[in-house]
Amino acid sequence: MSLSPEAIADLTARGADRGADLRPGLALVEQALAREARAPDLPLLEAVGRYLMDAGGKRFRPMLVLLAGMAGGAEADDARLVDAGVIVELVHLSTLYHDDVIDAATIRRGLPAAQMKWSNTVSILAGDWLLARASLLSAALGVEVTRLMASTIADLCQGQIREVQGSREAADHNAPTVPATREHYLKVVGEKTASLIAASCRLGGMLSGQPPAAIEALTDYGWRLGMAFQLADDVLDIAGIAGEAGKLPGTDLREGVKTLPVLLALEADGPDSELAGLLERGDAADVERALALLNDHPALGLARDAAKLEAAAAAQALEAVDATAPAAVEGLAWLAEYAVGRVG
Ligand code: GRG
């Protein structure tokens, strides 16, 4: 998901100007993350666990926990909100270690992926260990938080396995193939991306003692925001300018992942179309030609519209949050706008 450091700095500065200053909370999240990765008698584990943490990342999910909690009147440095921010970032980090092994990724957060530096085994174990650290923190926050995180982690795993089943490589996993349809894709995006973003917002609502309707609204907001971000990224993967989104356009196509614009184009053009043939073969020249076709295809505009609809629904969900701190809700609304502003 591309959200530039400049955009994050802009959000935190705007929040501070309007009386919702996230920065004290984010600084505490940073300290606590480093503490959670400490393993004094196992320097290897500490080095691997800190590797991606120290490599950057936007801390988007902790920001959502803090903003959602502040909307309910909590301070940004509220200890329970900070712990929840740490939990969601640890879970996110854990998925990144796993994801990079699954995809044999070479780069993450601008550095060689952890398994390139160590190994698949060490990377997976470090990811599992961070997940366990997150679970310990959840236990201290109570059963409801632990239940939410367990069900979110289940979603993340379900989304990943569902993606495998819809991919060209399903047979390599002895996995029954499922057709790569629009419905299938949206389900994967919901489970892989929107679920943890929704949980982050829900935690903020729960831990700041907001009424049930507001907690549901924040969860709905987070889910829609997660969908909007991912769908906008999918459009940028086709229409983006090299270097702008931190990756080359066509990355999804090269990996054989059929995102929403591609699925919509295939629905329109049919299985015998030139596009279908190019995607089936998928060599470098095919991907270039497919990118050119997709950039001129009405499906790209439809996918852009779908992203905008999700962002609008996210903003609308916020109307049911009776905020103690309107500036925090403004910050959330701004994020929804930003999610799709990038796609024009
Ligand atoms: C170990 C819990 C667990 C799950 C294993 C691998 C897996 C199952 C799930 C993969 C989930 C995944 C990596 C989804 C992609 C989510 C996503 C949009 C990542 C990019 O997030 P950003 O842009 O990244 O917020 P930064 O680096 O800024 O934090």
C-alpha cells in the first residue's frame, strides 16, 4: 500500500494543528516496538525481529488505532492505545516476514527481504515470534482484544491461502484451483488487507470506551479504507509512473496476480481475447503489451470508480461516530480521501 512518508508527515502535522496530535503516541509505539523485539539471550532472533521494524514502514495501523481512540476522547499517549498500536504493527510485521518467504520477495521496505539476509527458516520463526509477542500484549488487554486479534490473524491466513488457490501456481501446492473471479479477488483483499486495518480502528474504538454503534462505524470505516487503499494500489500498478509507487508498474501482472482492473477487462474481452492470451503466457514482452492494453481499457476507469466508492463509503461510515475529538475524525476522513486521491 503506498502512502508516502510526506503524506504521513502531512497527516500528523495537520492533526497537531487541529488539536489531535498523534506524535506522542507514535513515539511511544516506536519505543515499545523496540522493547518487544528484545531477546537478550538470543541476539540472532533480536536482529531478525528488529530488521524490518528498523527498516521503516509507515506505522499506518498504529496511527489508525491512535486516531480512532482519540476520536473517543483518549489521549494519544494512552497506555492501552499505545499497546494496541504495538500489537497491530507486530502482527503486520509478522505477515511481512511470512509474505516475503511465500513470494520469494527480494526487497522489503527498501532493504533486502529478511530471508535473503538470513534464510526462510529464520525469517518464518522470527515472524512467528513477533506474533507471539503480540499475543502476550493482547492477553494483557483482555479477552475481547485477544479474540479480535485471533480472528483477524485467521482472516490474514485465510486470505493468503485463498490467494494461492486462485493463482497460476495453485497446482504446485496441490491446492484445488478456484477461478480467479472478481468476487474471489475482493474476498482476498478483504481478508489480507482490510481485516487488520478494520481491526486497528476497532481497537481504538473499544479501548477508548466508545458506544457499540461508534465501534461498528469505526470498524466499517477501517474495512472500507483497507479495500480503497488496495484497489487504488491495483490501479496504480497498471497506470502508475515507474518509481512513483515505490515499485514498477506491472508488478502484479508479472507475479500472475489478476487484480480488479485486470479481472474487469477479462470479463469484458472474454477468454479468447488478446489480453487473455498475453496473461496466460506472461513473459516480459507479453506483460508490456498487456499493460499498454489495460491502460487504454475502460476497465481501468471502472476499477478507479470502485476504489473511490469504497473511500466514499469509508468517509460516510464516520458520520456515525459521535466524536469527542472532531480533529481525530477529520484525520480519519482525510486518510480516506488520500487513499484514492492518488489515482486521479
Ligand atoms: C503470520 C499472521 C500471519 C499471517 C500469514 C502471509 C500472510 C499469512 C498474510 C499476508 C498478509 C499481507 C502481507 C497482506 C498485504 C498487506 C499490505 C497492504 C501490506 C503493505 O502494507 P503497508 O503499505 O506497508 O502499510 P508498510 O511497510 O508501510 O508498513
